[in-house]
Amino acid sequence: MNMDDVAPAASPATRSAPPWRRPVSRRAVLATGAAGAGAAALAVLWKGNDLSQILNRVQDLTRANQGALSDPRVRAGHLLRRAGFGGTAAEIDRFAAMTTRAMTQAALDYQQTSNAALDGQLPTLDLTSAKGPNAGAIQAWWLQRMVQTARPLEEKMTLFWHGLLTSGLDKAGPAQMYVQNELYRKMALANFDDLLKAVSKDPAMMVYLDTETNRKGKPNENYARELMELFTTGIGHYTEDDVRESARSFTGWTLQGGPQLRYTTQSAFIPRFFDSGQKTFMGKTGNFTGDDIVEMLVPLRATAERLTGRLFSFFAYPNPEPEIVRQLADTFQQSHYNVGAVVREIFSLDAFYSAKAYRALVKSPAELTAQTLRATGGDARGYLAAANAMAPMGQLLFYPPNVAGWPAGTSWINSSTLLNRINFANAAARRGAASAPAQTVDQLTANLIDGKVTSETRDGLHAFATAHPDDHAGLLFMVLSTPEFQLN
């Protein structure tokens, strides 16, 4: 689709909606940044008909900038984007003064960093009432955590687990999703077998994949199947008999809390619901429990390679080379399935700081929204609106499209989602203008996009700055709207 295509005119009802909720054309979006020159400048930034080609061009040109990641400040910015949600100028400078090993240590050893400032600003969510908090409350709560946390990798790993060990509000209740989110945060870098044992008894997961209805004599196979297909080995490493016997092993656990089980946040083991008969799973026979199944699945090489490949693709670049996967799988197995050890290894690899890794990932809406709010100044009153603004970008927290989670890569960018990304950047830049100090093109690009931009981007930004020297919010909006900022 040509990016100059115009959307239908907004109705009076839509015009009263927040700026990022209005259906607007590309030219209309640009005009809200600044009339005339702003539209012309951003037209230069996104010149072309195929959005994936534009992003690929930016990736190719920035990778062609030989030695970009040999610059300590670029390396620091790269790590802070991948291990979190971007860094401030001061954070980038602090990390740039460290060795690679020290940067990795600082990112991973987040438990030594106090999050008291964030805890003091987060809203209190009532989990004691019958229904608990609503969906908007937990979405805003989590987005605020991403923006204001002093421990960004903790939130980034929570986002990873939310996309892999998936549950959603289409079946589970908000309080249950909140409890699951806290579980992923607590066990973000823990041993994978411990995390899987915990999540198999997690109320949100039990509702989402029907473990709650799994009973002796009437096994429900949903969780048992996804445990192998999506969470551990992947297709091709188990049989239908393994699915059936695994489901029998996970019987016994249930939720207690009346007829509306999507509101209860406690699970319990009821012996009479458990199938205590002999089961045969992957060639072994015994009176297996769900924990036993996990302990047989996690050590498998297929699990090690699948999980570590997912982690590398999340943090570095898609489709890692077989030798990288082998190395990471070895680390996973030798560390007794410790996720923290694998993440540390990823951040230490030359491949993580290679030209292939630089800007190889498209920001998910969660990453884009959090980084935009960090750049413009998050407002506690605006987190709910910002969380809602993610929906037309293609990702609404706690509402994954299915049990496989969200797709990634260039699927995040199309003519509709890009307009919503730009609308959100404009609204955030305008809202944060009063508290943000004025910055030049060079300062903004250095802190937000490493100062590594295409000639088209640089020309477009300077054209805007020349035509509108006093529109500091508009210039910030322009930088946040560049193809480079869409990439991680």
C-alpha cells in the first residue's frame, strides 16, 4: 500500500477521541507535528511504497556503517535497548564507560538495585475484592513498571515469558493475570524447570489452558499438548500417547473460589482428582505427577535448543546460526537449566554486538510505547491511555492473539500500525514538551538512535529543525517517527 493513501475523514465522535485513537491519513499525522515543512520532512523519512523495504534499507545502511558497535556509546545504547527499554543520556554514558563484561553484569545483577522509587509510585491494585482489578488497571500498572523501573531486564524478561508461556484475559481474570505477571517477574532468570512447575499450577494458566478441568478419568489434554508443542521440545519430539499420559499426570490441581473461577488466585491439590495409576511417558513408566513430566521434558536437548534459540532471537537477531544454538544449549544444560546463565552468555557473545545484530529487530508495540514514554517523560495519569494506544499498533498487554503469543519482526509494521505509532509519538512528544529540555538534532539522534542515521533521515530532520527552530516538541516527534527509531 502506498503510504500517501488517505484514510476516511474522522466523524465528530472520533475527533473527540485521544489523538492516537483517531483514524487519520499520513499527511494529517504529519501536519499535527508541524504544518508544511513537517509533512515534507517526514515524507522524506518514510519515502517508499513498501514499509518492509524501508526498514530493510535502514538496517542495511546502518550495518554498512562499519564499526558502529565498536563505539562504546553505540554498544551501550544497543544493550540498553535489548536488555530493557532504552537508556537516558546519563545511563548510556554510564554504561559506555564500562567494559562489555561490566555492562552485562550491571544489566543482569538487577536484584541488587532498589526499585523502591517505582514501588512508591505504582497504584495499589486490590486483589481482595470479588473481581479484583480490571483489565485497564493491570495494563497501565505493567506499562508504568516498564517505563519507570530501575531494573529494566526484569521487565524485559517478564515480557518474554508473557509471550512464550502465554495466557490471556480472553479467558483468565485480571487478578489472575496480575498474579502470573508477578510470577514471571519473580522467576525471570530462574531455572526453567522450576518456572514450568510453578506455571503449571498458576491460576491464569490453569484457566487459559483448561488444567482446572483436568480430572481423573476425564483428562483435558490442552495444557499437556502446549507444554510440549510450545513451551519445551516443539513438534516432532513426542507422540499422542505422550500427550494423553502427560495430561493424566497433571490431574489433581484445581482452583477454589466458587462458580466464577476466573476470579480466584489460589490453586490447590485435591488427591481424589489425581490419577494415581501407572503412566508411560516417553518410554518411562511410573506414577508420574505433573512435576515429574516437567523434569523429563526440560533436560531434553530439543528443549534446550528451542528455548535458547527463542531467547537469542528475542535479544539479538532471528534465526541464530546452529553453532550459536549449540553453545547456548550447552550452557543451559550445564547450568541445570538456568535462564540467567543463558542470557548472560547471549550478552557476552560477539554475535550480540555484530553488524548482523545491530537494528535487526523491529520494536514491538510494548517496547516502542515504553521507549517513547521514557524519552518524553511518563505521566502517571497517562499510562492507561498509553496502554490502550497499543491496541491499534497490534499488541494489547495481557491479550495475546492465541497461545502461541504474538508474531514478531516486520509483521509489527504495516500502513495502519505505522500511522498509530506515529500518532502516539506525536501525542507523547506534545504532552511531554513542557518538562523536556530543548535538544538539537544531533543530541536527540545521539541519545535515541545512536546518532547512526541514513542520509534521508538526517536531511529530513535538519530540514524540519531549520524550518521550525522553536518547535522542540515537533523535532522530538520527528526523531521518534524515524524508521531508525522503529528498530531495536
